[in-house]
Amino acid sequence: MFHRAVEEISTGSDSDYSRCWVSWFLSSKGNEYFCEVDEDFIVDRFNLTGLNSEVSNYNQALELITDNLDEDIQDDLRASLDVQARLLYGLIHARWIVTTRGLQKMLDKYKRVEFGRCPRVMCQQQPLLPVGLTDTPYQKSVKLYCGRCEDIYSPKSSRHAAIDGAYFGTTFPHLLFLIYPNLIPPKSGPPLDSASTMRNEPAEGGSRRRRNVRDEIQEAVAGDGADINTSSVALKVERYRPRIYGFQVNEVAKLQRWQEALRDRQVQRLEALEDR
Amino acid sequence: MPRPADPDPELQEDDNDDDEIMDDQEDGYTSSTTTSTVTWISWFCSLPGHEYFCEVTEDFIEDDFNLTGLNVMVPFWKEAMEMVMDIEPDEDAATKIPDVSIVESSAEMLYGLVHQRFILTRAGLQAMIDKYENNAFGVCPRVLCRSSTVVPCGRSDLPGLDTVKLYCPNCNDIYVPPSSRYQGVDGAFFGTTFAHLFFQSYRELAPAPFYKPPPPPSSTASSPSSNASAIEPASEAFVNPNPYGGQKRAEGAIYYPRIYGFKVSERAKSGPRMQWMRVRPESPEQLDRVDWRGHWIGEYSDDDDDDEDGGEMEMQDFDPDVTYEDDDDEEEEEEEEMQAEPPRASGSRRMVGAAGVVQSARTAPTAAGLRPPAPVKTQAINIPRIASSGQVRVVRQYIPAAA
């Protein structure tokens, strides 16, 4: 991987693009889930508190990320530095995406459905968000959270299944919906935002569409969600019901009834809270 | 209508050659060896995207009884049949068909619909379990199902409505296949029944409906996935008291969203609303605490309005015509009863009441027609506060007659 970067630099492609480690990292295959961390976030050492104990060669890795690394560094060290730089960038990324600006950037990607769609049939292609199962690196790979069925799925592609979940953290999608309750997906019907993006797609150019997406986000973000009531949304959920020759399967139907009784109990509880 | 990748016309001819070879007892047509020894069926099943199909035995297709009704659904029936069975077509019949790809799609439809029936037979289930055990169908994408093996499943038994989906017996849900090459495979070729008959037939593969989380090993680690290794120690044989239910230990962990390590409260607008869909009771007895309409047994509360949804859904399955209207009345009356008298054993009474409704509708005097007629209803409303269950229904019926 690193060799490719070196090549790009040495072949003298003159754009800033190839010289910037972060841009190279984001554009390399498999890193589609990452967003760009603002440089001033990275250079503010406060934001990096504690990371020096997680990453060996912390200073040099940071220099590599910020493109300040000395040119005359040995190749083998460079290669290991690249690994450290990825780790460092990932951990910074996990912190970045729970900031206001980071959330905005990830929202942008969410609206463009860059994290894929929910494989559950009844979720009707709901766009997903990345989530980790733990905040410590090298434990679990990244998973995808569906805001509609509120469950987590493995990425379809093995490229993405290899990304460390800690680079996204356990908090991100839940904080997103906590802060922007307007974005909580509906429990039935086609997903709102993706439908509108898809409609725009063929007709309009990329930049125009991006602006539209921005506008939508601004709209969604503008409301404080005071008018949203989610206490009884679960009643609208569509479920799959296994049937043999049209008849429900006894044990499964029993389980599903029990689950739905549990749901009704929760709805009742939440509505009681609402009335208070 | 999903269709396979257009068949290669050359392959088609090879297939025809193939017949000759078979007829000639394989005497030396070595030129087209690799493709020609393959029957249409195995060729079809080896196409990309057709990995979920098993090979239907020829004697199953040859038995006309198994094909009952299919000939009206498949155009060019005879030609399609010849293609599937690798029979040399008649000279003059072949000229009638304008395009071989039409027959090809008919043959696919024919094979698919026969396949739907075949996989419900003993031999078909056997063929499918072989594929299942070879992981031909993949695993559930849901993380906490921990790679439970899935089986193909249709959402309709009629072709042309939806593509094939995958059914996970652990979460009882269906998923879109991970690869787009299955987007062209019709779900009807697997049918709505197969997946569930499969797990009814091989109960040792079906997860039981209850799940007891393993005792926390040493420390309750925060991530729900940390339970993974803890399942093993519980090594005593797993038994489901229901002999007709799933006999496998379920993967019952559910996902708890967390912000900075704290669970998101259900009081938040963005709080969890869907965990019920994945949760399992700890013991099978708990399932019995909910009656057939989805009400908690022995628990009166004013949530009956909410429960109505679930209840009606169940009702629809039994007898939509008869029970619908009365259902609502009964609901109201039950609420009245609740206010009127202290709760008593509810579930059984409710059942009695409902049975009463159905019965009265069925045995209703012929003059009244098929339903309780409108006047009866108003009459019933005029004598409202009497009370509830089956007996009152009877009263209802007699009042207009007496008056």
C-alpha cells in the first residue's frame, strides 16, 4: 500500500492530492467509510490526549499524517510507520466523528448512502451507519448499524470487514440520532432521505446534488425534534411471518406473539411517560 | 420477471449434441466433451447466480402428477419440457419457435416451478440439506446471529413478483442475498414454504425460541459480543421441552446501543424501540404467558387498544369475515367489564368469549343472513352495560326475536 503512495509521489504527479497522506489514505480502496478529519482538529494536541500511549512512534506517525515527515527516513521504518499512522488516524477519526463538524461530514456520507443499505428485507433498503463494538483497537471489525431495525450487520464486502471497529467507535450512530432526532428513520415505508437522493441522482449533476443533500441536512438539522414522538413507532414495524402452506409455524408464531406483547408493553410504558 | 443471463446459443446446440451422444452411448464424440456430457439441469444449476438451486431428479419431472397446473403457467410447455429433459425436439416443432431464448426462459420457469415443489419432498429436502451443510446458502448478515446458516426463501409462490431472499432461523427474518447475481433469481422458484418446512423437518438445526444468557464469566464486559466464548461452557445437552420445536441452542444476544459506554435510555426519542423484535424469553414457559391474540394472560390493563393491532392481525388469519366486526364490540365490552368488576382469570374467558362469537355467527338463524344484521347491533348497543362474555352474545341474539 505504502509503496503505491511512494510511487505516486515519486512519479511527480503534481497535484496536492497525491502529496497529502490523508487524501491518499481516504482514496485508497477499502477506506470508503472514513471521512476527512479537519487538519486543525489533528494539530490541536488536546484532541489527541492519551493516544500517544496507544500508538508507538506516535510523533513520527503524526508527522506522517500531517505530511511533515522527514524525507530521509529508512524505507522499512516508513512501512511500519504507515501502519502506525493508520492506527493513529483511525483513533483520531473515532473522536472526530462525534464532534459537531465530524457528525456533519458523516451525515453527508450517510445521505449519499456510502455505508451501504440494510440487508433486512423489511427495512426497505434503509441506509446504514458504521459502528464499532468496542473502543479499543484490534478487537472487532467495523459493523453497520441500521436506524430502522436498530440492529447491527456485517459489511457485505470483505474489504470493509477488515476495518477496525474502534476507528468508528461504539458511540457514533447513537449520538447522531440523539442529536438529530429528525433523522431517525421511519419504521415503515421507504426510507425518506435515500428516496429523495435517488430521485435527484439521474437528473442533476454531482455538485448540484451535493448542495441539495446539504440543504436537506440543514433542514433536518435545523429542527430540534420537539415535535417528534417515537413512543409508538414500533407498532408500525413490518415483520416477516414464516408460513408453511400459508399456515404460521407454531413455535415461531408463539415467539413472535410474545415479542409483540413485549413491544406493546413498552409502547404503553412510553406513552404513559409521554402523558405525564 | 427475473431471467437468467441469456443462454449462449452455442451451449444450446451443445446440449442437443449431447442428446445424440447419450443416444449413441457415448461413442467417441470427443470434440465437445466438457460441455456435452452435462445435462441441461446440471448446466442450469451451475450457472452463476444459480448456486441455490438443487438438481431436481428426472423421475420427479417425468411424473405428470408433480407438474399438475404448471402447464398453464409456462408458455411453450412442450418445448420447454424437451429442453429441460434434454430430449431432441421434433423437426417441425423447432421451426415454429422464433427464438430459442424464449424457450430458454420458459424452460427456466418450468424448472424453477418444479424446483419449488421438489424441494418440499423428502428427496428435495435431502438435496437441500446437503447444500446447506456445504454452506451453499451463506450466513445471516446480522452480527448477533453469529453466522447462523440461512436458507433460500421466496416471498411468493407465484413467479414474477419478487427475487429470492434468505431466511435466518435464528432471528426469523429474511435478508437480501449479499451478491447482486441473485437479483435475477425468482423467489417463487424456492417458494414460501420450503425454508420453514426445512427447519420443521430438521429440528436439530432450528434454534429454540428461548434463550438463557450464559452466566457472566468473570466480569460483565460491556460489549454484547463478549458473550461469544461463554456459550461453550454450558456443555450439558440442550433440550427444548417442545418436541416439535427447534432443538438447537439459540443465539439470543441482542444489541444495546451505547453512547460513551452508557446504554441509551428508552426514554430518549432516539432510544431503543426495536429490541423486542430480537429478544427471546429465558424459559419456554414464559411464552405461554401470552395468549393466542397477543395479550398477556392474567393481566388487565387499559392497553387493550394498543393490543388490538396485534390481535386483529391474528384474527385475520382465522376467519376474517366472521370475527372482524364482533371483535371490536367484544373489545369494548371487555373494557367495560374491566371497569365494572375486579379482574379474574382472563385468558380462558377471553377464549370462551371469542369462541362464542364465532359460534353464534356460524349458527346464526338463517333469516338473519350471514352476519349479525344491523338492527341487532343497534339493539345490542341499546342494552349496553350488561356485561361481557359468551353468554351475553346469546342474549343479544334473542332480544330482537322477543321484541
